[in-house]
Amino acid sequence: MTKKNYRIFERVRVAVLITFISGFLDAYTFVTQGKRFAGLQTGNFIYLMKSLAEGNLTGASNYLLPISAFMLGTVFTYFARKFAVQNKHLRWHALAGLIIFIGVLITAAMAQFVASKWTVLSLSFIAAVQLESFKRMRGVPYTNTMMTGNLKNMSVFIVQGLVERKPEILKRGGYTFFIIAGFCLGVFISTVLAHKFDENALYALLPIIFGFNLVLYLEKANGFD
């Protein structure tokens, strides 16, 4: 069976790293920034409507902020990617990785000196860049901020691969398991560090994002995975 050529940003290791980052950011904001999520906007919507139902308008506004920042980040990514595509010397996914790194670095540096709403706004913006920039793993769509769809896909791929005796589909289920595991590991490590170091825990994510950028920049874009 002929192996298919995948771009670097569709490889499994990139998907695992980006979901680790997503899990870390969501756990970080949930633990240190008043139970708000950076990327998991479904969670923010739940808390938003819960606050409204309870008549807590101040609490509701706290969840509306990351939702708005996420929308803004999505719009920014659309125009930034369009600009990168029009300039052939720019590689969008490598540029997106750099934006994520710089964004988290600036946020980590300012977190101790600004109100928590600005930290959440910044990380929600970054989460939108992540989600909009890294959408496929080995040619198959996946979500790096929410694991519900990935969990469903993993279950279907594994069962279908076993029942129909299709190793490639079974392997796809295994790959999806790895990205779910990456997300969970990010949540676990972030929670442990956040309870110990509070807002400074965000600095621990910088070496991971730096390594993520190295993968995007240094590996051959047309190699096999």
C-alpha cells in the first residue's frame, strides 16, 4: 500500500502538540481565571446562560468576554491567513505557530500585572488562532479545542476498523486516541502547575510551544509520517 504524503501541519505529532496546548490553556484559565475557558466556548456559553438564568448579570458578562475575544481571533485569523496566502514567501501554519508563541509569551508576562479579564481575552484570542489554523490530521478533520467530536470519531473508527477489517481506519482511531490523550495530559499538567504556581504556570507552556514551532519550521514539509 502506497504511503500518502502529508504536509507537516497535518501530522500526528503536530495534532498531539496542539491539543496539549489547548488542554493546558483551558485548564489554566479555568483554575486561575475564575472558571472561564480560553478555547472551550461551549463551556463559556453554559456558564453564561446559567448566570443569566440566576440573574447574575456581572457573572454573565465575565463569560461574554472570552466568547467575544474568540470571535475576534477567528476574524483576525481569516484575514491574516488570506494575507499569508497572497504572499508566497510566507507559510501560514508556521506563521500561526509564531503568533501563538508570541501571544502566550506576552500573556504570561502581563498576567501578574493586569486584571484577569485581559488574560482570558488574550488566551481566547490565541485559542481561536489555534482552532482556525490546525484543522486536519492526516487528511481527516479534527478539533483541537473540543474532544466530543474526536471521542465520537475515535469510537467509530476503531469499531469500523475491527468489524470491516480495515487497518487504515483502525489506525486512524489510534491517531485520534493520541490527540485526546494529548489534550487530557495538557489539562492534567496545567491543573497541577496552576495550583502550585498560580498564574506563573503559563510560563511552563512556552517550551512546548517553542518545540511546536521547531517542528513546523525545521521538519520537511513534504515528508512521510
